[in-house]
Amino acid sequence: MTPPSSRATPLPPEQRRAAIIAAAIPLVCDHGSAVTTREIAEAAGIAEGTIFRVFPDKEAVISAVVTAVLDPAPYVAELRLIDPFDPLEQILTQAVDAMRRRLDSVWQIMWMLRVTGPPGNEQDTSKFVVVSATAGPGATPGPPQRPDLTEATNTLAALLEPHGDQLRLTPLEAARIFRLITFASAHPTITDGQRLTTAEIVELLLHGISAREPTGPPTAEKTGSGRSDAGADSPPGPSPRIRRDSLSQDSLQHETVGAP
């Protein structure tokens, strides 16, 4: 019986680059710039020399990893899987979870590579920020670029559109507030290491910090959580208090304020 070949299955250069980047992301998150090309090759199931057919050096691989992690496209793709006719609370829960998955990778990468701010920050001297998204194989790092979150904001606004009667802001304004609150509420430094859970973030988005819901018009229908806006004659009881759980010891404890 012929033993299996150790050679990697031939792939077009862009597919090979994408496969190497995907294999390198968790390694860079864990080891930062200390990761080796041998480790990356083993994770990708290829010979080490295959890496250098599509990347000039290890630094180029790491820069491509940073670009991939900061790319909002996977987050937008997750948002597009959400049913806009689900209850509002359920939509927000899924959207918060999707954004937090993105942010966890962003902050981990920035911390491990000592990136001091979001792309576009002139004070950031890290050599790993960010290869242009349009750069091809062998490209050298260009000027830092902030990820364009316009599409993400518009996609979330479209999810909120069918629920406009439950919002006191336009869907687009609500989507912007969603991003600001979710970013701040899940950031390990901004929250002093006491990040809010997804449920707590959704509670904050839906009901704010007031102990009583608005008593004036308009009266909204019940949300997916079973709540309804109160009338002046029947104020509800206090909203559940936001519980703050401390991060575990191995959670991120750093001073980076990353890109949302």
C-alpha cells in the first residue's frame, strides 16, 4: 500500500494564503510575534517552505493575520444570518454575541502584538498594523487603516427596521448606539475587568439604567422578553439589576482600547 504523500494539496495562491492565515490566527492570539513559521506550517498541514511561496516572511503572515482579525466581514456575515422578524430581544442577543466574538479576537491580537490603539492611530508604532485589504502576495505593510464598519452598522439597522415601533431612535441611530454600548460594555479595560454579560448588555440596550420604564406615550407592544411599556397608572417594578462578574485570572488585563 502506497503511504500518503506529505506534500500539501495544490491550491491557488490566494486560497493557500487564506488557509495559512486561518491556521495562524489562534497561534498569533496565543503566542503573538513569538510564533514560528514551523508552528504555523504544522497547524496548516503544510511544509514550512510552502508558507514562503505566498508570504515573504513571518512578519507578513502576522500582518495578514491582523488584517483578517480586524476585517468586519465575518461579523457582517453573522448578522445576515439573523432573522429580522425574530423578537427584538432575540435579535439583540444574537447581534451582541456576534460582536463580542469579533472583539475578543481583536483585543487578544492587539494585546499580544502590543498594538497601542486602533488602526489609524498615529501614535501606534507596531510593525504589524495593517496590510491593506487589497494588497496581494508579497505586499509590504501600508499606512494603518481603520476597519470600515459602515456595512455592519447598516446591516444591523436593517435588522431593527421591522421593530421601529419599539424604538425611540431611528434604526440607524439605534445601531450606532448598539455598537458603542456593546464595545464599551465588553471591553476588559474600560469595564475595569468586570465585563457585562450578553444578557446584561441586552438589558441595558432595551431598558437603560432607569428603575422604571417610561410612563408616557407611545405604548409599545411586548418585546421578546415579555416586557411591555408601562402606562402612567401602572408603573412596573424595578428592572433587574445588572450583575457584574469579574474576569477570570487568565482573562485579558491590558491597557489597549481596540477598534470596535
